Amino acid sequence: SSDLAQTLSDILELVHFSNSESYCLVTCLKEKTAEETSNITETPAEKSLQDQSSALAAEELGFERFHALLHKQSFQTFTEFKDAVWNQYSTWRSKFGVLLFLYSVILTKGIENIRNEMEDVDEPLIDPVYGHGSQSLINLLLTGHAV
């Protein structure tokens, strides 16, 4: 578990440019049910169960609803950013974890910086027909550089 969070943090640190304003982390907001909001006091076991059910609820989100719940957080220091990445561990393992990571990478690095690294700027990062990632996208997600 800690290996995944560490790797994601490392890659996101690599994509950050020194002239970037901040590190960006994209997460999916949780919708609270009336039952969850009325349950003010929780035991640790109840809290753990609620976290698991929230993760399952995120798995059942549709694509459009998922995008409506996106939330961008900005961090000025890598330490704060890394802590947030680690705190979102269940998010990275969810159905949309890779997309959230992709959005975080793009917003942290900046679209112009990504384009400047690509060999063919006319090539889309994601194939519009089949949805396959380009070599530039794969390199960006693995190494922090879209070469």
C-alpha cells in the first residue's frame, strides 16, 4: 500500500516544474447520504466501515457523475502535497484512480509544458476512437516527462 502512494508521490514530484505555482491533486468528492450526516459520533470500527462503503460507492459512480464530483486541491510545498497523496490511498485504488492521477499530473505539470516535451504536438494523448494512451502519455505517467 505504501509503495503505491510513494510511487505516485515520486512521479508527481518529477512533473512539477520549478516555475509552477503549486502541486495539484485532483480528488473525487464524496457525497454524504442523510444517514451519514446524521451519524455524528462514530467508533473507529464504524469509521473504517464508512470509509470502505464510501470507496465502494465511488466504484459505482458513472463517468459523468464522477466528473461532476472532481475537486482540485493546490499545495505550495511537496511535503503537504505528499501527505495528501498518502491520505488519499483508497482513491488511487478506486475505479477512477488512474484518471485522478492523470488529471493531477496534467494540472501539476501544465499543458504547455507537456506539449513542449512531446515530439508530435498534433498527436492526442488519448486516441479519440479507441481510448488508448499515446507513448507520450505513458512516458509522462511513468517518468514525469512526455517524451
